[in-house]
Amino acid sequence: MIHATAAQMAHALSAGEITSVTLTEQHLDRISQVDDEVHAFLHIDREGALEQAATIDAKRSAGEKLSPLAGVPLALKDVMTQKGIPTTCGSKMLEGWRPPYDSTVVTKLKSAGIVILGKTNMDEFAMGSSTENSAYGPTHNPWDLSRIPGGSGGGSAAALASFQAPLAIGTDTGGSIRQPAAVTGTVGVKPTYGGVSRYGLVAFSSSLDQAGPCARTVLDAALLHEAIAGYDPKDSTSINAPVPQVVAAAKKLDIKGLKIGVVKELSGAGYQQGVREKFEESLEELVKAGAEIVEVSCPNFDYALAAYYLIAPSECSSNLARFDSMRYGIRVGDDGNRGAEEVMNLTREVGFGREVKRRIILGTYALSSGYYDAYYGSAQKVRTLISRDFESAFTKADVLVSPTAPTTAFKIGEKSDDPLAMYLNDIATIPVNMAGIGGMSLPCGLAPEDGLPVGFQIMSPAMKDDLMYQVGGVLEAALLEKWGQPLLASSPSFGAI
């Protein structure tokens, strides 16, 4: 039943219609059939997954009370530590490293009985918008294997879109969950910053990184969200507050009286015509459902991209300093004749890819003496202004909306030599990370120019993630009724690729 939703799989497991071992085997078989072409996974833990599934089946047979998603398989982005399982972050720098501990997200997944199939491909250390920056080769979009699946979490999104897994974990620093969801026709959610623990998430930019759920439906994302969210004393940025009731919100299917704000700065020039068309059609569906559409202006969003590419590289320069060849990962040139500094330099030269080096250099420069205030300090001031724009907009609207990405999936290699063109893919998603609020992308149709998926972004105030699930659930239901079948059912990935 690989084409079922995670909620349907969970119901079948609970009703005794299928075992977790059988369900896991079905997905492992699917991976064997199609992943040579898609390349969504970097590591498959077949033995471990089947062992987890058998344990869940035994507990269910013994009459134990299990969590809602117990026995359902999941794909894990290779930036989250999992004890004893290779964790590379898509980089040669960590090739062969097997963490001695589980991240809090993995701990929660195991506690919930969710079966982890393996680790998914990603842009190296989560730096990229296409998954072309992986040291292990690009992931391919199941809709068109010549195109990118988004980034940095393209492996997780592609695993969902090719029916290799019903659920996945991603991380979002500037759009790395939402942009891949948009271009693969799946659902991706960046929770409020601090809503899901970052303990065991290999850091790119600590003030921006956030783990979150990836799925094929809004309800499935909500079920996974509740499984991984919550306060964690191991993470100093974790929010000690109740988890928003996102599952109940996804099931509510009522938005009468809600005000939905269209962000003027995120829906104008530079967006593909088909993207704008599908966005406007989705707004019409929300109006039919009883919502009121208002336009809001967030003028400082125009500076978000520039500020982000000072803040994120600065933090990455600091975070990636730990990869020094001395403690773990690869080591190059250690022949007994070289000093530690030379070995470190040789290792970092070989271990890091071009984009990672670019951002380390940029961040180191922005933090250097005489430039800190002019660059990093100024970018943080812009970040404050962006947060104030959101605060003002949320006095006029309950949630804000925009297209998720300015275009549909582009060809592999099309933008790899033009960093600025690549960075512009995240122009609509970055403001959410800068302010630390919640953001969701769900599919809203196929662009008429190329027949590829378009994403609709919903943004909600901090710790009001339930609002974006409420709106997302209504829009998804309205579009499903309009289309007559899920969007992914029309994809080449629905059958054999």
C-alpha cells in the first residue's frame, strides 16, 4: 500500500490489515526498484528498519497502546544524527562517521514507533537549493528525472514523491523543507523556531536551522509534527510551551472568518506565470471556503535575501570550524611529516565542496575585524525589521500567504554556475526563517507551461503553527475535490519511474 497516505497506513496497521514488517518490506522493495534513478537515499538501514518493524508488530500483538504513527516507515535527512548509522551531511568531510548518539528527533521517532528506513541525500551541510551540492551526486525530481528536486532537503522530498517513503524529516534554514516540497508536489513544514529540538541536528546556521515534517498530505505532516515536537532541555533554544494542536487543526476544515494576508512583496515580478496563476486560483478556493483575502505590505522583505546571505554564512563559518580533521571524519596528508595545521588545511580543501567553501569564506569575511558591524551587525538589524514587518502584518491577517518558490523545478546544471540565480530560489521562504515563525508549503497545481508542481506557502505567527495547518487542510481538501485525485497520482512517479 505504498500509494496510501501515512494516516491510512496507520489505520490499516491498527486494524490488523497489514503488519509493519510487510509495510516496511514494501517500501524497501520500492527503494530497490526506483532509487538507482532517483538517488533519494544515501544509506538504507534494511536490517535495522525490519528489526524496528518487528518490535512494533510484537508490541501491537501484545496489546500495548501505541502512538498514532507506530509502524509507519520514514526517511531521515542525513543531517540528523542516528546512533551507529552513517551521517555524512552530504559531505566527504564526514564520510564514514557513525554518531555515538541519537538526535532528539530520532529519539522521539523511535519512541513513537516510527520505522526509519535510512538517510536521505542533501546539499552538503544543507547549503543549497537543488541537492546538486551533495558530494555523493544529485537527487533527481521524480516528476522529471532531468530536473532538480529542490534543496537542501531534495532527498527527503524525492523519497516522498517517488513513493519510497510516506513520511520524511527535513531541516529548513532558508527554505530547505518548503522549496523541495513545492517543486515535488509534496507537503513540507518549518515549525516555529524552537518548536522542534535541534539537539543532534548538525548545525549550519544555529539561529535559523529548524527540523520539521515532510509528507504527502497536510494531515500526515501534522501527525509527524506532533510526534517530533516539544520542549527539550538539551536544546537551549527549545521553547518550553505546549505543542500547538496541529492534528486537530488539520482536521478542522473550517476557515470561515479567517483573514488571509497576501504579501505584496512575495507575489510580483520575477515569478513564473504559471506559478502566479496557480497561486491566484488557490486564493479563489480559500475565498469560496469563507476566508477574507487582504493585501499586506512587508517592505523590508526586499532586503531579506541579502541579510540572510550574511547571517547564515557567518554562523556556518563558526559552526564548521569544528571539522578540523582532528577528532572525526576524514583526515588527509597525515603522513607523519606534516604539522596539524597543514593536515587541517589539506583535509578541509578535499573534504568541503565548492559551495561550502564559498559560504565559509563569505562568513569569515563578514565576521572579520573592521567589517563585523558593517556586514553581520547590519544584517541583524535588517532581521529585526523583517520581524517587525511580520508583527505588523499579523495585526491585519491571521496567516500570510505567497507562492513558495518563484519557479517550478529547473534542469539539473542550469543554475549551478550562477550562485545568485540559485540563491533567488529561496526569496519567498527566507523571511520566515529570519523571523523564526512557522511556514508550510503544499501543492496547489501544475504550471501550464511545463506540467510541473507549484507550491503554495502559508505563514503563521510564532507558536501558532495550528493556524497554517487549519488553512492548509481546507485548501488541500478544496483542491482535491476540484482535481478529483491527489496531485501526485498524475505524476510519472506514481507507477514505475
